[in-house]
Amino acid sequence: MSWIDIGALDDIPQRGARVIKTQVGCVALFRTGDDQVFAVSDTCPHKGGPLSEGIVHGHKVTCPLHNWVFSLETGEAQGADSGSIPTYPVQVEAGRILLDATTLAKRSAA
Amino acid sequence: MQKLVVIGAGMASGRVLEHLFETAPDAYDVTLFNAEPRGNYNRLMLSPVLSGEKSYAEIVTHDDDWYSANGVTCRFGEAVVKIDRDRKVVVGQNGEVPYDKLVIGTGSAPFIIPLPGKDLPEVITYRDLDDTNAMIEAAARPGSRAVVIGGGLLGLEAAAGLRMRGMEVTVLHLMGHLMERQLDEAAGYLLKKDLEDRGITVLTRASTKAILGDGKVEAVLLEDETVLEADLVVMAVGIRPETRLAKDAALAVGRGVEVNAQMQTSDPDVLALGECVEFNGQLFGLVAPLYDQAKVVASTLLAEPAAFVTKELSTKLKVTGCDLFSAGDFAEAEDREDIVFRDPARGVYKRLVLKEDRLIGAVMYGDTADGSWFFGLIKDGTDVSEMRDTLIFGPAYQGGAAVDPLSAVAALPADAEICGCNGVCKGQIVTAIEGGATDLGMIRATTKASASCGTCTGLVEQVLAVTLGDDFVLPAAQSVCGCTDLTHEDVRRLIKSQALKSQPAVWQELGWSTPNGCHVCRPAINFYLLADWPLEYQDDPQSRFVNERNHANIQKDGTYSVMPRMFGGITTAAELRAIADAADKYNVPTVKVTGGQRIDLLGVKKEDLPGIWYDLNAAGMVSGHAYSKGLRTVKTCVGTDHCRFGTQDSTGLGIKLEKLLWGSWTPHKVKLAVSGCPRNCAEATCKDVGIICVDSGYQVGVGGAAGMDLKETERLCDVPTEEEALEVTAAFVQIYRENAKYLDRPYKWLAKVGLDWVKAQVVDDLENRRALAARFELSQTVYRKDPWAPLAAKAESFAPLADLTLEAAE
């Protein structure tokens, strides 16, 4: 793993998200109400809605287009909907958000 | 005898000496340095000293007799200048002392925010007895005011102590709730409420900009330009390990002085413990691990094997009357389960966090009697699957009933208002029930409760159920969402009657079953709070749907549409030119004339939004709120200005209406139109409010729709003057804002409450009409503002946080 500094925790509002552009497409960084950070794909598998614009509740996000709900931990769609979004390793250290560069470059290398 | 030098007479080093003298009184000749001009005392007890519940003498742990009995050379009031490891001497201000072993216990230093005014004499921290005495002295001056920056453990203890000594105290906290590291939102809300009950003002999300004063502290200025008068400022925003001596002596220092499990630094003859050390990447601020470290230091000094291990910690706040407890890890996670218990009447909140049948975290407020039992379960990793159903009730629990969904209503006091229209309290309804009124119809007949607009029907039924028990069958009602059993109407009523002014207040007092709601209830509660408490409640962007958060309409490809306001559908050549320039500059693919008489720019990228807003703002245009559950547009015809049939200035009235109403948030979107004559070219009869001008004045219709349902407006009233038309419209919009369910258009809400009730409130009761219009205007002082301008200044928050595609290409 090679951890790279993406930005400060405070760059993301609580119960909010910011997007980063990567080789594997847009990745959404979520900060939940309890100050944990999750990195998942920004794209809803249903109709491509930007998940970073959804309402964050608990460790879940609701897609702004058609209200699909995803677990930020597993990436699995909740309830009756089925589908999942990729999740990426992320960690917060001393108020900085670190992402693993190797997993984000994987697909382009293949 | 070997020589031992100890730097710092804190709680940890005091314990080291105790253990040392107990086990081997003759092993070392000890010299103790302390920068403070006194020996060891119990710093944890400074809060009772500040509040006046204890004196300094009572908290001294080691006195002069003890030091002399154990042969300790005391160098109090003398700072250590440096440690010379080559010569093995410690250099004090008054001379050198050689050592064979050295213990560093320099503790921590308070963090000072680099604000303008931080060096004024009345700006103090809260670490030692001198700070405490300075606060006691300041509080002695009658009528003096204190501002405490920082709502963590120390800040709140300082605030409570100063308040007990009679000061006016305001606590400023940067985060959304108090003690965010130890408490979750719900417990933080209850703590805030308790502190406010004892007269302390608590401002959360409060960022300090400067401390004002010429030679002495006069006031504190916040980022939002609020000015708080102050005679004393206590800065309690955090601490950092005091490592300067260790660093100068070239010992390994990270965030703190690095030590191994034997508490040795990178030099085996130099040990360190307490708040100044870092062990396995961890720092220490609470006293329990410090005492464990002290034991290890004593053993290492006596060459006995010992190792320090970190343990689970629990926190309690030492403010008399605020019962809170937190322990372990209470963050949410996929493999964890919450057990939540709320008792709104007693102000009790308990949350247990379970993982794989083991308790890993607990937060409690109001009733912490079982805290040590839960803490024991966490430390021991006990399997709790057997007692899971009753776990939250504590060790004394002996069987019992399930949690009652009616508990929120049962907990209401007798004087809680249930029916706002007729001013009926819970107590009156209970009296009526006890007098023989056993169903809704009889309650309406005897008390008038729920006999007017009917929105409190659900609550009246719950009072019936609570009072009659099994004799009353509660009709099934649609709750807001899975987080609560209450309906929208119930929640609205309770927000008003219980004066709930924050989302955590609603979650706690109304017994929400989730920690922070869901995508269904959050936007609704956010609207109810801002509609009912425009001055007190601050809108929460994270509880809004994307369009309202980004102030633009998201399209199916993730781009946005941008629509500037054109008051009354009137524009100018200059505005059109600016719109055309913006369309060119940002490569807008589609420019559309809308049904609401304005121009829509479709296909704008998110990162371009701040730029296009800035350009449109510069041309004098503001957001058209084409995305909001709020006022959209006022459509007009040209009226008497140009039309040969026009009876009144319909365009002028439309502009005045839009200037009056714009920026307001409503339960659903609100569209208006004004036609200059009954030919109705502005199609006013299918709007939420539609005005038709006639020779004798203005016909005001309400409750029209031309969407999924097609509905013609119904006549609210006819008024002779433009002023009255404006006032009636504002009053109607306000009564809709105050009463309707979130996402009910006016026609849906009118079908529930009846046009007659609205007429009685808005048309017939002139005094009430004016009061409604005045409340609308009060709210508009906050919300009649362009949301684009402040966001255009924060362009960076609309751009991606990082672009890794560029880095990877290098």
C-alpha cells in the first residue's frame, strides 16, 4: 500500500462528501456524523447518480436521483434494491485523509 | 546511593515517588523540580476549588513533611533550563544537579489559538492553581462576564465553576455538539440543555475571530460578526505534550516523548511518563493510565520487570448535577449494533454499542448509575448474548415489558399545549377523558381540541391511548419514517409546544430510534425547525436534498441548471446580455425560456457553478430558487401599463409580491401569478396563490395546481387595495409554512384543514392576519438573501478535493 495525503478532514463537512478524480473514475469521500471517513465510487449503479450529493445518515448514503441507499462500509445497496459500489481503503491520521494510491490506479494498469 | 532527578511535580510523578519509597526507601537520593512554586497536588480537583466546593489545602497530595520525611530535595518555583545527557546533569535556573536516573514528567501545555488579542492579560488557560486563582479573582467582581473558548471537559468544568461563582458565562464550541470526542450528538444535546438550565449560554459551531480590547479584554468577536462582551476569556481548546526539554536533549520525540513499555525514552537512563509521553502512537490525558505508568516507572527504576499496557478508558465530567459517562468505542460501523434507550421525561439517554455479542462502547446521560458495570463488561469482553434483551436496563433488571411507543406523549407535562388553534393543554384533555370523554368526537365536543385545523388529531388520540390504556384502540397513522412512530403533524405540534430548537433535541425528546435520522426525516425536520424558529435555528445544508444544498437543479447527467430571478417576469437588455455572456463563457449547451417567465441555463458543470453565479451576481441578478421547496416565481401579464383590457398594475403587483416572498422556504414549492383582468393571461387560477385584478380591486385565490393533479384555485377573499393583497398573501404563505406537512402543496394541505379554517385565520381575524404577516417578515429578515453570493466566494468547495489523474500521469 502507498498512502497519499488527499486533504484535511475539515475540508469535508460533517454528514457530507467531496469528490476526487482518479484513474478509476470519480471517488466520493464521505465524512459521517461520527467523523469517520469512507471512500466509495461516486457513481450509483442504478442510473449513474452522483452519490457524493446524497444525504448521509448513519454510515449510509441515499442517492440523490432515485433514493437508493448504500452502506458506506460494504458498498452494498440496502433494502429491496440490489447492486453495489466499489469501496477503497482510506484512513485519517492527525486530521489528514490518506488514500491508498495503488488500489486507485489498479484498473488503468490492467 | 544513586541519584534520581524528577522534573515536574504532577500527579504522575507524585505516584512514582510514593511507589519508590514504599518498595525501596533507600534506593535513591531524590531531587524534585517543579516550575510551579508548590509541590504535588490533585489537579483533577481544581474544578471543585474553582466552584468553591473545596479549598487548595484539601487537594494537596504531598506536603512539606512528606518531602522531608523521605529526604526529597525540593526545587519548587525553579524551571529546568536543560538536560545535559553527556555529563548526566540537569541544569536548573539556580544550578546543576547530577543524576544516575532521570524522570521527565513535564505534563502538557495548553494550546493557545493564535487569535488577535490572545496576549491580553485577562486571557487565561485552565491548567494549574494560578489559573484557577485568576478565575476566582475575576469572578469576584460583581456583574463580570466570562467567555470560555472550548466545550470539552476542561472548558465546561471552568464554565460551570465560574457560573457557580456568579459570573455570566458563555461557552463557545467550534463543533456541532459539546464534548464531541467523548459524547455522541444526543448526549451532547442533553448536556447543553443542563448547562443552559443553570444559566450558562452555549454556542455551538461558534468560531472565534478575535479577542477585542485595548490593554484589557473587552469583548470576543465571532466569525459571524457576533460580539460578546467579556471581562475574562478562558481558552480551553486542548493541550499538547510539553516536550521542549526532551527535544533539546535530542531524545526521540514524536507528538510526545517516545517511550517503550518500560517507560524508558531513547536513552535508557532517562524515563518519562504522564501527559508528555507518546506510547505506541498514543497520548494520555486521563489519570488512570498515568497511575499505571507510575507503577511501571518505579519498577524500572528498581530494575524489576514491568510493562505498561494501554487499557479501555472511561470519562466522567466533574460538574455537579451533570451526569454523563462514556467509555470504549461508540462510533457506528457495519458490524456493530446499537441499543438505544431514551426517556424524554427524565432527560435520560443511554446507548450501548455491541460487536459480535460483546459490549465495546457506552454513552450515558442523566442516569449513569450502571456506568461502572457497563465499563466492566467492556474491559472484560464479556459475552452479553444471554442478557442482550435486558442489557440496557442494567444489572438490577428483573424481567419487564417492551419499550412503549407512546412514551414521548406519556412524558409530556400536563401544561404541554396539544391543540394550538384552541389553546388546549394535555391536562385539560386528560381531565375530559376522566370525565367520560372516551373518543375523539367527545374530546372535540368537550374541549375543542383538534376541532379546528385538525393537525393535532394524532396527538389527541395518543393522549386517549395513554390515559385509557387498553380501552382505546389507536387508529393506524402514517409516521414520518422508520425513525419514529409519530406523524408529521405530531412532530410539528411537539416542536412548537416543547420548544424544540435543534435536530438532536427533536431526536431525543421525541424518542427517535436512529442516531441521526434518515434521508426522509432529516429534510422535513430541518424545514420545521427553520420555519418555527427562524432566529434560533440554523439551516443545516447536510439535511437538504442536493438541489437545495447546491442551489441549482441537478440533471440526469449530473450537470446542473442555473436560473436567475426575473422579478415579475421583467428583465432588461443588460440582464439578457449578461445571461448570454455567461452562456458563452461556460459553454452552456441549452438555453430555455421557462413557463415561469424566466431563462434557464441547462448543462452547467458543478465546478462552474460558483463562477457563473459570480458573473450573474455582478450583473445584479440573484438566484431564482428554481430548485427549492420555497417561493419559485410570480408570473404576470402586462396589465394597465400596456394592455387595453388591464384593470390594475398586475406587473407591478407581481414584482412587489416576488420581492416580498423571495428566499422563503415552504413545505413544498410555491408558485404565484397575477393577471390584470379576468381574461387571465397569466394563468393565475392554477397557482398556489393566484390573483386576478378587477375594477374593484383584487381577487385572491389559493390552492390551485397544474402538475400531477389539476386543480383550480378557490377564492380566499376579495380585497380593495394592493397593500391588502400583499398582506393576505404573506399571511397565507406563513400559515401554510407553520402548519403543513413537509412535501404537501397548499392544495393538499387545504384539503386536510379546510378553506373555511384558513379564511377564519387569514381573512376574518385581522389581528391574526397581521401577526402571521409579521412572523413571515421576521423569518424573511434571515432568508430574503441571495444564496449564490456567499457560495460563489467559496468556489473551492465545489471543485474536486483532489485530482489524482494528473499525478498518475507523471
